[in-house]
Amino acid sequence: MAVKQGTAYFCKWLHYESGRLTHRRLNVLEIQARDGLVYTVQGDKLPQSLVTYTGDKVQGQNVAQILLHPEKTKRLPLMFEKTPSPLTFRDLVAMIFGFWLFPVVFLVIHILR
């Protein structure tokens, strides 16, 4: 259960790094799942505290794991970009222009000599 102060909810975040402790308050926790979906946890759905650690014993192999119930969280809408077809009208015009540009320039140079 999240900590409530007035009308605002927050989660205590404790981060240990090389023997130093940092305290923060999180109002919103966004988690991107392996399949690309982004889950947002906020309000009274936040955990009471979150603890992270990095230190001297971890050498280049840092791991973070967040376990939650995705069915209880709010999903953000995904934005999919439409992939253009391999050949567009612009590409066709550029190919035709480029195909005819060389002979025209060659003829103009030949005529001007």
C-alpha cells in the first residue's frame, strides 16, 4: 500500500550505491514489459517502498526486476508507425528522373561543344 500524504500518494524509493543511501519519493512508476507494453502504477496501487542496490560486488552485470500484477495496472496506448511500402510514388518519380537525367545532361554537353 502506498504512503498517503494529504491527497497525494507516493512510494518510498531507497537506492544503495557503493555504501551511500539515497531517498526519493515516486508518485508514478512506469514499467516497460518484455513485449513492449508500458504499465503505469500510481495512486494507491503503488507499493509502500522500493529498494534498489548497486555496489562493488556487482561488476558489469546489473539486473533490475519488477514483479507486479499486470492485469491490475493501467496500460498506455501503443503507437504503431505504419511501415511504408518498399516502393512509393516518390521513389518512382526519382528513378524516372534519374534515369532520364544522365542522357539529357550528356546530350546538352555534346550539343554545347
